Amino acid sequence: MSMTVEDCTRVRPGFPRPVPDTPNNVLQQFQMKGKVVVVTGAADGIGFAVAEGMAEAGADVAMWYNSNDAAVERAKGLGAMHNVRAVAYQVDVSEAEQVKSGIERVVGEFGKIDVFVANAGMSISKPILEQTLEEYQKQMSVNVDGVVFCSKYIGAVFKSQGHGNLIITSSMSAHIVNVPVDQPVYNATKAFVTHFGKSLAREWREFARVNVVSPGFFDTKMGAGELALQEAYRMAALGRQGHVKEIKGVYLYLGSEASSFMTGSDVLIDGGYVLP
């Protein structure tokens, strides 16, 4: 949209907005005591690492899982270890009603939600000509619909609260097409949620921040498979997969007051895989 000189210099009512009342001390900015954080796909892998990092910083955490009920005992362990409230909830993010009721349960039991990490995802690594339509639809239902459903219902909570923070887990595959496995549908789902998150950052600018994290290969069940492992080592500038402890700080930064001037960003953490 073109603008005139007058448009550029005209005083806009309500601007500049006030700087938030965040601590000056940087370590205090990272503290999460008194915050409530929801993490989807929190039973293991990156999701559990994120929940762990938030609990270590003092947040109360709601750990959503679908089929892996290890989350139940892991939540109890986090609560006891870090003296926070940690509760596991079984929620299938591909089912809109489960997402809606899950968010209502967390708000009812915790009183609010400050940060929502839409992390749950899946991948079926097959070329499109070998992939069934059911496999395609399953990936879309979790990776795309799941993020949309979570965003729709948590966005309503954030708006009613007047504050909130959404973090979406995407993938480095949204940045490139030459990943070393055949996963065109997965790549497309992650491109969708990356751009969706950026759009939400502007739509929700009056009441919430929205950022995206794009991990590369981490040593988890969704990391590089046997056929891709050596290629992952070769392509990453750091020559290895990441350990989940190396990603906790990124989510903590985005979820905390340390990132109060950050929204609509896509943080790539891939060991230098996508470097030219």
C-alpha cells in the first residue's frame, strides 16, 4: 500500500505504545514463576524438553499428550523436582472439540494460560506417489488442523485476558525443499504453520505475541532416520543432530519477558543445516 508524506508524518492516536514493565535484570526477565504454560506433544522429544525448561524457570505447566501416557509420570516428576504445578492432559489436537475442552479444563484448573506452545506434530516420510490419501490427511489433521484449532481457542482466551503468548513449532523444512528424506506433505504442513503464525502475530497485535520455532534434526523419534542420518551429519555445519537440552532456551526466551519486543519471528535452530 502506497503512502504519502502526510500519511507518514501524521500522529497516530495511541502511539507510541508503552514499553512493558519488564525487569531490567536480564536473568529476572527469563523467570517464569507465576506463569502458566501449555505444551502440546509434551510426552517426549522437543515437547517434553520445552515443558521441562519452563518448569525449571518456575512456570506451572500443562503437558498435553495423545497416545504416550508417559507424560503422566513425567508431569509428576517435573512438579516434584521443581516445586511447580505440572499436570498431564490427554488431548488429540486433531479433534477440535478436544482442543476446546482441553483449554477450558486448563483455564478452569490453573486460572489462566500465559503461554501456549503448539508443538505436537507428525511425519510420514514417503514420496507423494507412494503415500496414501489417508496418510496425507493424517499429517494435515495433526500438523495443520491441530495448530489452527489450538490457535482459534487459545486466541479467544488470550483476547479475553488481554495478554498471551503463542509459540508454534514448525521445521527447517519450511525453509528448504532439499531435505534428505521424501516428505513433501510434511514440508508443506510446516510452511503453512510458519506463515499462519506470522499472520496471527499481526491479527493478535493488540493482545498477544506469536512466534515460530523451526528446528532442524534433533536426536528424537522425529529426528533423522537411518537413511538420512549420515546426510544430516554432512549437511549440518556443526556436523551432528541437536540434543533436546539445546532447544529449551529458545522456547524459554520466546515464552518469557526477555522477548517482549519479539513477535512474528521465525527462529531457525538447525546446527547450520540450511546454510548455503
